Amino acid sequence: MLKHWLSLKIIHLQKCNICIDLCKTYVKISIYCLLQNVLMLILLYVYMYINYNVHMYILMCYNNVRNKEYKMRVFSVVNQKGGVGKSTITINLARAIQKDGASVAVIDCDPQGTTTDWAALNSNIEPGGFFPVHHYHIKDLPDRLAEFKDYDCVVIDGAPRLEELSVAIIKVSDVILIPIQPSPNDVWASISFVDLIKERQKVKPDLKAMFVVNRQKPNTGAIKEVRAALEQIGIPVLESGINDRVSFAKTLGNGVTVFEEKGKAASEIKALANELLKAINDE
């Protein structure tokens, strides 16, 4: 009887030990799972922290680059000689800068109003237009520019043949882009305008001015001759010239830009915009 009782006790104790061992194992597993979850939460937090800071750093770098290129910039496309393609370059240059991520507005100071007419066509195709275009008299320009303080870039279409208007535009500009056709007459006609710019640079040393050869015929000797003559004038000449292409007139008449056709003309304007911005930022 006693043996039987002892056997039962032993069996009971063994069962208790097994239960204790199971409980210990369960506690260990629970602690392990808890530690694993805590570790996963820590790793998740670290990942989110690093991801957030990397994202903010990239965003900051992008904004710094963008501000360096565009912030508070006033580009003016001006030449006292008419028919050199100012309005065409103004519209397409503004579109190139806009497509690069900047906010752009255009001011048409040409009494002929070619850019304004284009904007009317453009608003029928694109609700609100690609970018705002305002037709202002040059006398109102200094006060009107304050309205565009939230834009990265303002592109001005200057007036030809009116010296007083050109001088006024030069005063409010950060960058003067001078379109010129590859002919001796255009080079000679630009000399007096360049003199106005150089006088203004004495007062405003950070004013930039550059020539862009427009409506050029590829692989002709005239281009090299004109570029050589322009370099003697003392104003830099952008390497990215614009060839004489039907698509410029076609898109202008349709109320769009060459970027909507995505041809060689768009590549030329993009190259022009990139070189223009690089030339500004490198100085």
C-alpha cells in the first residue's frame, strides 16, 4: 500500500516537474517573442527615422539646387532689332524652365503683343495656359514685378526698336538674352544695344548678358563667322544655337510650344535653357 502511494507521489511529482518545465519553456518563448517584437519595433523606428531624414535631405538638396537656378531670376529676351525671334524664344524658354520644375510667369512688353496673342490661343488648348502671360507697359514693370515674388522665374519679352523700353528692361533684369540671326547686319545692329548693357553692368556688376544665335543654318560658314564677330563685341555667345526649323512657327501658330511636338527643336531649346542656367550658376 505504501509502495503504491509512493509511486503515485513520484508520478505526481514528475508531472509537476514536467508542468514546471513547460511553464519555464513558455515563459522563455514569451520573453523571446517579446524581445523579438521590441527589436522589430526599434528597427522599424530606425528605418523610418533614417528614411525620413534621407527624404528631407534629398528634398533640401533639390530645393537648394532649384533656388540656385531659378529663385528671384528675371530673364529678359531683348534685341533692338525686330524679327530676330524674341517671342518664339521667350515662350519656348519659359516652357523649358517650367518643365524642369520651376514656377514661371511671362511678361510681354512688346507693343506688338505676339506672346500675348499666343497665350490667348494656348488658354483655349490648356485650361489656364501653360503659364501666366501678362502684357504690361514697361513703365509699370518695376512695380508689377512685385506681383511675381512667389515665382521662381520671370521671362520678359522685350520690345524692339524702342531704346527707352530696352533700357528700362535692362534695369530690372538679372539676365539679358540677346537673340541674333547669323548675318553681318544683325551683328552690326546689336553693337549699340550691347553698349547699353555694358553701361548698366558698371552700376549692376552681377547683370549677365549672352548672345544666342537663332535661325541658323547647320554646317554653314556663316555661323562660324558670326560667332567670331560676336566674340569680339565682348558678350558671351552660348554654344547652343537654334536652327531654322518650321516647327517653331507651326507650334507658335497653334498656341503650343515645341515641347508638345518632342522633336529636334525641343532638344535645342532644352540645351539652350541648360546652358543658360549653367553659365549663370558657374559665375
